[in-house]
Amino acid sequence: MLKKSDWLLDPHGCPGFQKNEVIDHIVKGSTIHHTEHLHVIIPQRYALVNINSLVEEVIRRSEVYDGFCFVSSMHITTGVYVNDAEIGLLNDISEWIENLAPFGKNYMHHETGEDNADAHLKSYLTNHFLTAPITKGRLDFGTWQRVFFGEYDGRRPKRILVKVTGISR
């Protein structure tokens, strides 16, 4: 079983963010389709980090006023989800995830030579994508809702896809 110190929990930002990469930007009349990759290298194997401001920056660059934002973790040992940016809750979520998919268990996947079966199961718990509404050029969330990235096999390069589609002002 992991200790709390094995998890990087950041309710305010994304340690390990490297860069954003614009993949495509298409404008047809008032319709915009914009795609970016966020590149991260999370410094610990396990993390729950707030990527809300990074997603908002992509939306700002897209110039979409009303539409949808699709976020995908692009890796089978990571996840994305929406929840409150409160450190106590991040501790509770990491403990819940660890209890359901504990590190160190003798998983069948490990018979292939891998050691990250728990990471695959943890990813399953937080899902690999989400879709969020955009209104007036911003994520249209409740007061406490933020986008989080869950990393369960970190310390190596990962990408997060952010695809924004909608209409301009």
C-alpha cells in the first residue's frame, strides 16, 4: 500500500507542465475547431493535479465563444476528471483510488513483465476523457468545479489532448 507521500496532490496547478502545442486551428465562417496537446512530465509516479487553467488558456487561444471542450488524457495509465480543488478532497480521492487498485498486488498483467497494472486500473476509475461546456469563452462550471489530470505511472512524457469546437463571438 502506498503512503500519502507517494502521491503528488496539487489543487492549484500542474507541476511538470512542459509546453502546449497547437495541432490545428480551423475557422469556417463563425465555426472554430481548435486542437492542442499539453505536454507534461509529472515528477512522481502518482499524482492528481489541477489543469483547469491550462485548459482555460487553450479555450482563450481557440477564440471559441460558445461550444464544447473535449479533454483526453491520451495514455492508458492516466485520467481526467472534474471535481473540487480542495486538498482534503484530493487526499480522500487518492486514498479511495489506492484502496480500489492498490500498488504492489500480484496482478496478472505483471506476468507480461510490466509492473504497472495498478496504474491501468486507477486510470479506469478516473476515465480517460471528459467533455465540458463553454459559455462566453470560458468553461461553464459550477463554483467549485475544476479539471484535474490523474497520473498513475509518472516520471515520463505524457500528452493531454484539448479539442475545442464551437462558434466565435
